[in-house]
Amino acid sequence: MVFGCTGLAARKRLNVRLAGVISVKESDSIRLEDIDPKGRALVLNRGNGGIRAENPELLLWDPARRAFTQRITPDWGHAAWAEWVPGVDRDPRSIKAIDQEGDMLGAFGYNLTFIGPQKTLRKILCAPDLKDPSSPYTDQRAQRTLPWGYMHGAVIARYQYGGLVAAAFNFGKRPRVFLLRPPWKAPYASWRMDRFVKALAWSPDGKTLAVLYSNVYDNDFKFIMPWRGGQPWPTLPDVDLIDIKTGKTRLKFFSGDMETSIVFSPEGKSIYCAGYDGPTTMRRYVIRQFSASNGKLLREFKKPGLRLKGNLAVSPDGRYLVADANSTRWSLGLIFNDVYGYDRRFRFVILDTATGKVVFKHQQKVGDTTLTLLPTFAFSPDGKYLYVDPHLHELGSPEIQVYSLTESH
């Protein structure tokens, strides 16, 4: 199936075609983790064990061959690979393909784990105080069950051109960010953060790290109730741009809402933010674009009938932006409202970043089961493929969709 859309007359036509579907036979739980430097999809296969799978495997899917070309089954049962956090699911988070040699780095419990191509595992404990039992993160266990209050214990972001990884841990007495580089044995720099970290993003030149904070917790790590005293969430600056050489914050600004994702434009001049649906009067279902030099709002992408939010991805040439566009409406009577809306549809759009126009829209019915996870998007490094993980494993039919992208006049 091929879809074609046009923008301005002087611009090329984007052709979007479903090129393949990634699935694993007899598995009811797969997840897109990353796109490696060679453009292959890194997939976590948890078989039939769900988030408590004892022996998940890592798979690399090649879009040219439309098949898995590598299977990695580390010895997960080895006692050294992870120390689990009380109240946190036994589930590997944020696995990244960190170099051309096939090495990977994952967040598992209190520590990072280096995964070598020969199935070797090496634990990297970034700091002993991450295991402090009086952590504010574990104290907020009840609040983290709310859809707008949830946050991962650890978040990893790799520099797209390799050789650098940033890992943020919300465990310990105070959240911290660690920087790692080859040979991936220990952090070479770290900083304490002001608040709980929601997401990380590298600038294209590798000199700046963008830190997005959770805007539903204050500087004392206390959960902020919506509309407390008749007011929405406070407008605390929730984005820090950190110079990685000095560790100093060169810019702070407010993203406009309780955002969940942050990405740089490919040339590094601007930053895109999007957020999660929730009980706040600020959310207007928009994607906001900010200046990376002064934090000023440059543009809002808003489309009637499309509730733009959740995760984002920008094409390598910067021309296209993909985002979740489901039609859910917030209801105070339904705390765990359907992520994909009352019409039970999964929907995403591709926007032209120059015109703001929708150049492609995909939607599909997802049955009668309530889905609770936001979809994940990723472009291949050459921009020829778009990977979409709708998290349909919640329906018992997991798949990752792969779209080919071409342009014509």
C-alpha cells in the first residue's frame, strides 16, 4: 500500500509505504528499543512472559532483508547483571545500540548493564547511593501509578553519531545524570539534577544535553495535585540545556505543559516538545518548537481533531515530524482513560516542519481492549524508513510497523 501527499508546489511529494511488519512467532510481547547505527531495529522479545519474562532476547531486524539478522540471548539469570528496585517492575528499560560493533547498554534496576556482541554482560553501577532506601522516587510509588505521574526509574539517550551515552537515574537521594564513553566501564562525569528526569536528548554536535523534568513534581520531589487551590500545574522551568564539558546549565525554559518527550532538530537550532494527556487546563494538544539558543517559543503545531501528544521523532533531514495523534479526551471520572480514544483507534501523523501541514495520517482500529502505552517512533539514520511501535502487545498481537519513505516531484 502506497500513500502520497503533497506540501507546497516547490516541495517534493512524500510517499509513504508500509514496507513490513516486525513480529515474532509465538511471542505476545515485543518492544522497539532503538535503531542501531546501521539502521536496524533493536527489538526486545519477551516471549510470553510479559514484563516479568525471565529470559528475554534481543533481536536485530534488517529493513533491506526484511528479516532478523541477529539474535542475542544473554545469560540473564546471572546474579551480577541486575539488582532490582523495590516497587519497580522487573523489566529492562531503555536498551540502546551504542556503536557499530553491536555493543548495547541497558538500564536494569539500580545499574546499567553493558551487553557485548558475544552475549557478555557487565554491570556498571554508576553510584552507590542509587540504592539508598530513602529515595524520593520510591517514596512516590503511589503517585507513579497515575498516568500523568508515571516516570521511569532510569532513562538513557545515546549520541546519534556514537561514542557518548547519557543516563539519568531517578533513584537515590537525588536524581543524577551520568555520562559514559568507551570502553563503557564507568561514568566519566555526573551531575545532580533539580527534579525527577522525564527525558533526555543530545544536540547534533554532541556538546549539549537537554534534560526534560517531570512537571508534576516540585523541587522537593513532592507530587503536585492538579488544580490545587484552583490553579493548574505551576510553570516551573522544566527544560535544562547542559554544557557537557562544564556540567553547567546554559539555558532554562518552560516547555508550556507537562511534557513527556524532547528532541533536537537535526541542525541543532531548535527543540521540539510534546506531552501526555491529563487533567490540566494548559494542555492544548500541540507540539511546541523552541529556540535552542534562547528558549523562546517559535511555533506551535496544532491540528483540529488531532490531539498531538506523546512521543516524537524528527527525520534526519529535519523536514518531517512524526507524532501520536489519537483522539482521546480527558475525563476526571475515568482516571485510566483509553490512550487511543473512545473510538478505539491507533492514529499517528507526519507533519511537514516548514508548512505545519499533515502530509500523512495513519489510523487503525485496535479492538475493544484499553491500551495504556503511548506509541514509539524512530527514523532510520538515512531517513528511508520510519519504525512505529503501537504497543499492540496489550491486545495479544504485538507488531512493529515499518514504513518506507521516498520523495518525488
